[in-house]
Amino acid sequence: MTEETYPYQTIEPKWQAFWEKERLFETDTSRTEGKYYCLVMFPYPSSMLHVGHGRNYIIGDVVARYKRMKGFNVLSPIGWDAFGLPAENAAIKGGLHPKKSTLANIATMKRQLRQWGVCYDWRREVTSCLPDYYKWTQWIFLKLFEKGLAYKKRAAANWCSSCQTVLANEQVVNGACERCETPVIQKFLEQWFFKITDYADRLLLDLEKLTDWPERVRIMQRNWIGKSTGVEIDFPIKEEEPLRCFTTRVDTIYGATYMVMAPEHPRLESLIARSPNRQEIESFVERVLRQNKEERSALETKKEGIFTGRTVTNPMTGKEIPLWVANYVLLEYGTGAVMAVPAHDQRDFEFAKQYRLPIEVVIDNPREPLEASRLEAAYIEEGILVHSGPFNGLPSREGMEKIADDMEKRKIGRRASAYRLRDWLISRQRYWGAPIPILYCDRCGILPVPEKELPVLLPEEVSFKPTGESPLKDVPEFVNAVCPRCRGRARREIDTMDTFVDSSWYFLRYLSPKESKRPFDPEVVNRWLPVDQYIGGVEHAILHLLYSRFIVKVLHDLKYLSFDEPFERLFTQGMIIKDGMKMSKSKGNVVSPDELIERFGVDTVRLYTLFIGPPEKDAEWNDRAVEGSFRFLNRVWRLLKALSASGAPKESALERVVPDEKGKVLRRKVHTTLKKVTEDMEGSFRFNTAIASTMELVNEMARTLGEDPRTLSKNEKLLLREASEILVYLLAPFVPHLAEELWSLLGHKESIFRAPWPEYDPSALETEEFTLVVQVNGKVRAKLQVSAGVSEDELKKKILGESAVQKWLNGKRVKQWIIVPQKLVNLVVQG
RNA sequence: GGGCGAGUGGCGGAAUGGUAUACGCUAUGGACUUAAAAUCCAUUGCCGCAAGGCUUGAGGGUUCGAGUCCCUCCUCGCCCACCA
């Protein structure tokens, strides 16, 4: 027996080349029968993949390989989410042009994925920063624009005054710029939005259909959409349009003693036009708007406000109440104005105390009557309506319904919903993204670029300066254009699209990546989607998945797609942690796979990554434990080598075998393991326990093999041959290179990935004897070998005859027998 | 503040309400070796010489039987957060 480690150095490149030659993962999508679309979230091409990234692709590869062996026609594509800020920031710092660095990174990552034995249908590779792809991202924009789902408005953006640029939310860390740590302020800019809020209800409702998504992702999306139901109420103002507010607690309306509007409210300017303290109000508003979002919404931030000089009428009490502006009211939620009920809302309570506004109790605590003057906090629970005119005495729930009915009848209010979900801000004042296909003509206004003029090409010769606007502004050949309507001069939109737009439809492009006349072939797409299994990080639980669902719904409504949810099943894998932290270059705790691959081979790294723990959970990486996986693979290698050296038969002809006791034990182990691993692969992906039980199988095989393989009987050799074959199947998805090598060692000529996954033999699982656990009062007191067909009477007699059991009965009568067949007996005796 | 998870040996982690600690790592002892590495064998939750007792974050409950179900609490992680 050789003591050397197995030759992974030669095995791995050999089979990688073989798979490519065999076109193992090139999928014929014209065949839809048994289709299985296995998708991993396409990566952003950063400079180097670490073992944390690796987990995602390895899991995807395991699923694709397993499903293939199960006979599915598997589609497993890959592409690159190649636009984005890091490449542009590097260029600003004086690095390579984003296109150059991105394409170089893609080449590196491609090499790495191949090295890991991760197989894709490379003919379908898509790269979002190339014109043949972003042409269709622009096309999607045009479709949304046509439908009125893309619009432009002034909105606040995160602004770093030092870098002179707009920052994405993700670039704002603790209220400061991630690059220079300058506090971020809000700046108002004209920006493009997608009207995702039009789809809020459907995005919410259809979550119910996604039963094969992790519950926690569905909950996160539900909370993100954040639907509240309530009533919109008009508060009349003298000589003006009424001011509308939204409330979820219309039962408290009799206690609305003032009203507050957001500082950004569009009607504020005209309402205060004739206020004596107009200037004071304006400077207050300006001060609040200068604060960044974090500052303004931080809990420590004091509630501040100012009286507008105007009053509105509470439509239920008929009383005039003052109208205020305050920093705690958000323009984007509801109507941007709220009725303030200090007695029953904590925020209003604090504000009222501070500015000495009246507090009136209108909901009574049924357990303990409330008194406004003695309140130390708002009573926000439901209760019984008081001081509420005709609604006195009603419980809150009923009061809400009755008051809403009354308002609807009198047309002063109506039932309505409000959502936390905001429209999707898609414009970025950045270079490295898909240009928004819009033209501005002085005569004709805002016009979409005609479809036949797509793509709007991103010019490559630009200078990277942090000016706060896209560098495209300084490229006259780009900016100057001809108006498609009047043929006069027009300007191009210089903002580019958020990269989340690129990634919200890439899974459609994989089906017909070379289409030049349309974004995808609807016929193939409609047969192959929804994606059967989507795999990715939980960090995308909200934005990417919500945006993709939205875009698919829009394309569905436009009749391009027959389905309206993109991802049937979703699996979110956990992060790999090192030294208690997420792996990242800046923290310096990155485990690069290269050194490990050199020492142990890639199959070991794959195996360890899968064995480390349940794939949906975070896991701590331990370099030393990797050796255990390596040891195991070497053990498998030596075992199968020894077996083949012992002259094991080339084929398993089990029908000729009558196993002896030892053989039966082995065969039972083989088939229970096959059953268990198959179950672990289906449903949730329990790779860690699948591998653990495969290790147990190998231990059992080694036991059967014994010290000297030459002493094996012919029957034992046949049984070990069957065991080896099944073992190689079980290992194949996890360690494909070694599995192929062992498969050919067993005499097979075809790839194991073209062999069908075996079925376990139920008869092998049958036993003649089992170990019975005997408990007395719930405590284990004995274990007996019992034959399977034993009758209950015989069993009881046998148990009572055991001295180990009698000792604990102590002569007492057995009150009750609890019998779990084939497993356990509990004797209940008097205390 | 709201929502969602999770707490099991020295470590990663296993356990359809039915033998807690599978599998692996670490550690210790032994075999092989001139020696080391590799490999193989044994031990490895705690207390105890043993018989036995104790043990799944803490405390209660349901049950013949609870890591698992229910209640209260503690700690940690993640997401959201002045959303009317």
C-alpha cells in the first residue's frame, strides 16, 4: 500500500480538460423536457476570489452536477455584473480604465472558477458592461419609460462635498463618505426613478407564491414593502385646498390637536407666503434640509419644529388647530403631512410637551383611566373611545371602521394604504454604467432615444475627475445629439443607470445570449423560466431580488414573458467568517484558496467548504481543519487502490452473492448511506451531513477490507466492489475530479456525470436483529440485541429477565409499558 | 423601538418528541521508523477508584420521555428603524 498522498496535481487538470472536451455542461435549450435551470448570482469582477466567494459557486456546481446525474437537463450559466463603482473609483485614483481593469478581473476569475472545477456553459457568458448586453438594459429602460414607469423628479441624494460627488447609499458609512470620511449631506438633484411603488401590492401579494424561498427572505421583503392600511383625511384650510394626511389610527382623530408637515412639503412655500415669520420658517427648513438622513432620523436627534402661522380644521371636531413644520415628518411616506395626536403617539407627545401644544385623551385605557395632565408618555395601545362625539364608548377597532365609514360617506376621507417602499432611484452621476437613453431638446422636451438607435454607447475616452457629475458631461461627441423629432439640436442625458438595473434581467439573457434583434428569445425564455434554483448571498435578500421580481412583472405585463416571478426556489448561503469577521481585503483576513489548492488540491478545498457546516449558516474558516478533508480523500484513494490491487471484480454481479453477516452489515451501510445522502441532496442542501455519512461509509468499508485484502472472500470482494461504486457516486458532486479518476479506475469509460444516480435497495436495509434501548422511568438502563420478529410478550419477558433491568425495578410493579417498535421500551414504575 | 435567527464538548458541528455529543478538527498514549513526516490503533463532555451521578444559555411548564413543544428571562448575530 502506498503511503503517498494522491496525485491531485495530475488528476485535476486532466479532468478539467476532459469536461471541456466533452462539453459536459453545454446545454441544449431546445430540449425542455426535464429542464433544470440552476443559477448562481453573477459576480462583480473584483480582483481575486477568496474562499468566501467560492462557497457560492461550489454550492451551485454541486447542485448542477447532482441534478445532472439525476437525469435533469441542467442549465448552469455564468456572467459578470461588470458595471459599478469600485472600478471607476480605482480609475479616479489613477488606476486603469474601468473597462481594462474589469476585463482583466474577469479573465482572472474565469481562470479561478475553472481551476475550482466549477463548470458552466461558457457559450452563454454575459458581461453587463459590454454594448451587446447594455443595449438591452437601455431597451428595458425605454419600455418602462413608454409605460410611464420611468420618470424624472427632483430628489435628495447623498452628497460628499469633499469628493464633489453623489454617493450611493451603500457608500455612506455612519453618515460619512466611505472614501474621505466627510459627513454626507443631502443635495437636491433631478433624478430618474422607476415606479416600483405601482407594483407594491403585487410584489407583496406574490410573496405568498414563493413557498420555496427562505421564510426570512420573504419576511425581509414584506417588511421592506411595509404596507400599512389606514385612512387619508382632508383637513380644510381657509382660502386654500385642504391639506391631506394619512393615519393608521383614525380612531384617535378627535385628539388631533395640531397638524405637522414635512419641511420638503411642496405646499409649504405657498402656505407660508404671507406669514409674518416667513424668513424664520425658511431658515429652519433650510437648516433641517442641510442635515443628512442619518442625522435627521437618529433617535437622539431632538424633534424640532416651527409654527407656520396657519391653521387647519379638524374635520371631526370642527376646531381650528395650528399647522406646524417639523423635522420628524417624512415627505416620502404617506402624504408628507400628519395629524398629530399627542396623547396617543409618542413622537407627537414629545413634540407637544416641548412646544406646549394641547394634549387631549380620546382613547381610554380600559384597565386604568387616563388623565392628560398626568401622562408621562403617550398611551399608544388600543382602548375605548372617549371625547369622540358620536363614537364614544366604541373599542378602537370598531371606532376605526365607523369613523372611516362616516368620512367616506361625507367625502372628507377615504380608506388607503401607505408603503415604506419608495420608488427606485436609478440615476447615478457616474461614468461606469449603462447610459440612460434619453434626449433633451429645447423645443420638444424630454424624448426617449429611438429603439433603432440603441445602444447609446458609453464613450471610452473620458477623464476621471471627481466633479460631482458624470464625466460624460465633458464629452461633447456624447452630449451633443440630434432631436429625433424636430431634427434640431439636443443634449443627451449624462447620468448612467444603477447597476441593479443590469442585474435585474441577466437571467433572461442567458437563454439566448447572442440575440442581436431583441433582448431575449421569448419562446425559449418562457419554456426555461422561472429559474428552478437560485443560489446567492443573503445580502441580496432585499434589493436585487425585489428589483428582479419587479422587472419581470413589468415585462410580463408588456406580454414579453408568460411568467411573473423569476425565481422558483431560492437558497441563500451563509458567509464564511475568519477570526470572527466577514472576510475582506481591508480587514486583512482573506483566505486565498491558491495556497490551499497547491498543498491539498481543489477537491479538498471544495470538500472542506461543503463540510464546514450547514450551507445556509455562517461558518468560521479553520485552516487546520482543511487537512481533515485532505486526509479523508487520501483514505478513499488508498482504499480503492488497495481494492483494485486485491483483484476485485470489474463488475458488481450482486445476484450471485449471498452475503454473510459481515457482508450484510456492509451492504446495509452502503444502502442506508445512499438513502441518507440522496435525501440530504434533495430539499434543503445538507451537504455537511451528506459528507459526514459518506465518511462513515468509508470507515465501514475499511473495516470490511481489514488488514490484508488478500484474505477477502470472493463474496466480500463483490460487495466491496458495489460499495466502491456507490461511494464514487456519492462523492462525485462534491469532489468531481477525484470521482472521475476513481470511476475510471473502476473500469468505466464514460464520465460519471453521464451515469445515472443510483437507487438504494430497500431489501438491503432490512435487519434480522436490532439494538433495543430499555429505559426505566425515562433513564437508559440496558441495551439488548433483539430479533426483528419478536412478539410483544416475548419482548417483555426478555426485558424482565435482564439482570441490568431487574436491578432498577427493585421488585416494584411495572405500571406502564411504552413501546417504540424496533427502537425503545420505557418501563414506568412507581417512584 | 420593531422583525428574524441562534445559544449543545477544547473547536466546527450531529440528533422525524425516543440511546445527546454522529462526522471531523485538536490533544494524549501506543504501533511502524535510526529519526521525523505520513499512516494505523486506542482514549478524548464533566465529577467519580468504581458503582453511579451530572450535562444542550438560566428558570419554570407539558409529557412515560424534552436539545427538540409552551411560558418567562439572559446573551449574541442579522435586517429594518421618527414610516404617522
